[in-house]
Amino acid sequence: MQETIRREFVEAMVTYEEMPREQWLFKPPRPGGPGGDPDLVYDGGEPRVCEAGGRSLHLIVSGAPAGPAGTGKTETTKDLGKALGVMLYVFNCSEQMDYKSIGNIYKGLAQTGAWGCFDEFNRISVEVLSVVAVQGSEIKLLPCVGLFITMNPGYAGRTELPENLKALFRICQNPPKFAAQVPNRAMVVPDYELIAEIMLVAEGFIDARILARKFLTLYTLCKDLLSKQDHYDWGLRAIKSVLVVAGSLKRGDRERPEDQVLMRALRDFNTPKIVTDDVPIFMGLIGDLFRALDVPRKRDMDFEAEVKKAVIVWQPEEGFILKVVQLEELRNIRHSIFVIGNAGTGKSKILRSLNKTYQNMKRKPVWQDLNPKAVINDALFGIINRATRERKDGMSYGARTQMPLLDNHVLTLASNERVPLTPSMRLMFEIGHLKAATPATISRGRIPALSTQLILDGHRSYYIPILLDAMRSGHFKKITPIQEGRVFDYFLDHKTKKWLPWSEKIPKFERPLQSVIVHTAETTCLHYFLDLLVANRHAVPPGTKKLIYFIDDINMPAVDAYGTMQPHILIRQHLDYQHWYDQQKLTLKEIHSVQYVACMNPTAGSFTIDTRLQRHFSVFSVSFPGQDALKTIYSNRQQVVKSQERMVVAKLHPHPSHFKSHSG
């Protein structure tokens, strides 16, 4: 049966090659493609991949569609297997794979006759790839077996296939005879407009062609006119997500005109990722393409009321509530979300607010935080014993970040286990930037971007009216200005209610000569605030004591290739979540009653401090002592020296007259 299917398929591919090229492009067999996959729309590239895949099987070699992220390489291969009624398994490759684990997969596929698609095959280390190309042990093979690999060219962490392995794969590329008719296709530059049109038709839109052109015009202009941000994605996966949302909005509001539905989807589901400076440009482009349209946001007032109850302990500001609502909207359409923004922009609070909202609504959410840099790789990803082939699970139960981002929602482990994700599972990535992420990873998640402007606007709308009311009601009294110097040179005496210079709080220097420090106005000020900061961190019951870590030269750890320092991440893990991981038992250890005091020399070390760690600290700049400070230091020490000299002389010569005779 399998041989018959293979022969008929190859014959069909030959027939396709003889057909006019226009029929390939504009007369697809069905809206979803030959296999009816809703995640795939056929344009000129997908039939070529099917042709190359069929011919590779006929020539007893493997297929290798290549192209940028989001162009349909894996989905086309899956759809080809579905159309032929063949079971196909997708394996996401990683550096954890060794030649034995790959060999076991090959043996299983060969003996069952199933197909295997090795996604991102060039992630595997070159040492393993060179062994993979060599013939292994002899086993019984079903001739209907098929192997496919997909690769993203030129991304970080990818290797070049060895020549002996490259010869075993048939690369999908533009045939020369069709290069003039269909330039730059075959998983390189898809026909975005055709794909958008077909998806709009599938979602129930009548004016699909016109709307698809507007859609692609907007994304093309955004790519050209907006600033270049690492998290911006205008590719196929982003297009598909918005089109799915547009279809949902259309079915939920059948009386609304189609252009308004699409305009609402484009505006509401792209705005969260647009940085503040780009918002006016983006809204201007929307206004130009959809003229005279002013469509209100689709709002769930009951849910927004629940969000407001959840954030009442923080700051129930409208902009903050909107970000929580946007996070929920993105959660409904994507199973992976990147919450991106600088330190202190509210990323953690927005995630916690949504979790708290779910708790108030009795949805029973389960929250599990994990900082991948706070543990070693073996504890995070798991490890295989090379001798016994036994696997010890890791905290993430996966081998690569990208695995759970795949559209089939399956974790494929290096031990050949396959762990499906449940429909309710979501992955929330809280990060500062995506500079080290590949387009393949970025395109698989939706991204709400947070900015400092959101926090400033919130403070402005929340605190300024309170201050103005207090001023009008006369709660503030006249403030006597500082007569000379800086405000930082003075402190407010709580008894006299007057500004006094720090020099009046300098303790008297009566210590031995070997004392390390002589207090000045600057050190007195620093000591005063450090005492306040330490004292205001109360111990947590049941203990009444607390531990203070003093970390000297906190900027000394080396910076890795991705611009991070693992010791800093370990400290931040505790400061953010009050626990660490037991990397042997894979359990959490709650750590309470602990404080950190640190110092650093800005002229030595890595000159890098994680901003998300720095925000947990009050920073004091200690400059080189000035003239007044030096005078204080040396005069105090000189006084102590003279005092000690007098004491020594008094012990040696108790009678002053005797002392004078000797000095004479």
C-alpha cells in the first residue's frame, strides 16, 4: 500500500511540473492546501517543497526545505505527510542531541515506516552531524520511511552541514526554468498578499482581496517607517495571528462592516508591541489606510472591573489596567508571550496582576516562575547519562526554549520523550530585550512592550492631583531655602526642624591610630542612609534575626556572550521571588530575613550591572575626598598622633622637669 502511494505521488509531482505555473499559484486544491492544514496556505513555494520532497523519496534521499523563519517549512512537510496518510513526527533539534539519541530516532522511524521531520537540524553540533552521516548498525527497514530536515540559514548557533551529510539531502530551491516566472519564492519570500487573501476568505470575509492589500500595505510601511526594534515582527506568523483575531471579531460582531473589523484587529493587537515613539506613526498609517473609521476597542467591562480590584493594592491607573487587559487578549490567541521592557516598567506587576485577577475570579491559576540563568544548564534542561542512557529531568522539562513555542505544542526531549502541552498552559517570558533571540523564536510569540512613559504617566495622573489638593488645603508650610551649598550637603534635624550641615553629625575621632576610617561629612551621610535602609527591612517570623550579605566588587563577574552575568541573576532570583532552586532535588527553597549590601569600583571589573538587579538597590556615589574632607581626615589623625605621643612621653617621663632637661 505504501509503495502504491509513493508511486502515485511521484507521478502526480511529474504531472504538476508539466502544468502551467499559474495553476500552481492561483488554483490551490483547497484553501488549506493538499492536507487541509489550517496553519498553512499554499502559494508558489509550498508545491515546490512537495515536489522536491516527493522526488527526494523517489531518489531514496531526504528532503531539506530551507528558508527564513515563518515561511512554512515545517508546516508544509507536515501537510505533505497528512495528504499522503503517513504518520509524521516532528523533532526539534538541539545541542543536547548526541549520535546515539539521533540513531535511536532513525531506527524507530525505519522500522515503523513513519516520516520524521527534524526541525532546525543545523542546531546539532558539527561533531554529532559528522557521525550521523556514517552508516550505523543494520536493521530491517520499511521502504515507505521518509526523513526531512528544515534549517534556518545564517542564524546564531547554527552549524554548516558536513559535505558527506549534505549529499544525502535534496535541498528545495528555485528551478532555473521557473526562476524568471516566479522569482525569489520556494520558502524564501512567500506571497504574503495571496496568503492573507486566502486566510481572510477562510475566516468569512467577502472583500478579502481589497482588505488583504491594505493589510500588507500597512505591514510593509511599518517595516520601513517604524524604528528598528528587536521585538518587531512583520512576518507570516504575525500576519496569521492578526487574521485569526479578525475572524474571531467578525464572528462575534456580524453586523459590523468588514473594514472596521480588520481595522480594529490591526490596531488593538499590534499596539501592545509598538514602542511609545512609534505609536503616532503607526496610528497615522492606520488612519490613512482606513479613512474616516473610528472603531472603539472591544471591551469586557466585567473583566476590567476584576482587574481593577486586583491592582488596587498597587496603582489602579488606566494605562496599567489596559496593559493587563492586553496581556489577557494576547494570552487568548497565543500560547507564548514575551513581556518586554526596561527595568522598573512594570513587567512583573502586570503578570502578577493577571494572576491575581484569575484568583479573584476562581479560575485556579497555577504560577511557576523559572529564571533560566539562575541554574546550570543540566539542572534546567535535564541531562542524559552517557553510559546508562538514563535521563534526569530538568526544571523546564525541555531541551530548548523554542520547543514549546512550536505550533504543535509538544516538547521533544533529547531522551526521545514527547510531552504534549495542555490547552490551558501558557509560557510568559519576562525579559528586557530580544537582542540575542533569533527571528524563529521572536515570531513564535506575541509581545506586549512596556515603556518608562507608562510609569511616568501613571505617577503624573495619580500623585500630582493629590499634591495639588494638599497645597490648596494648606497642609504645606513655608520651606526655608538652603542659603549656600547643595541640598545634599544638609539633613533635616527632626527636633529643631531645621536644615543642618552633615558636618555637625560627624562623630568625634577617638579611635587608635590603626583605625581604618576617619569620618567626614560624606561618609557620615552615607552611614546615616545605610543605617536607615538596613533598619527598615524587618525580620520575617518566626525568626527574629536577619542575615546581611555584604558583596564586595559586585561588578567583577565575567559577562557572557549574551551580555548577562549569572551571579547577578542568582541574586535577582531571590530578590524578585524570595526563593532559590535546589538543583539536585529540583525543588524551591524559600529564603527569608536576608538583605544585601554591595559595593563596587567603577574603574575596575566588567563595568556592567544588570539594570534589573540595580533597581533593587539604593545607589550612592562615593567620590574621592575633596579638600575639606582631606583636611578633616589629616587633622583628626594628626590630633590623635599628638595625643598618643603625649601619652607615651608621660609614661616614660612622669616629671615635666626631667622631660625638659632631656629635651635641652
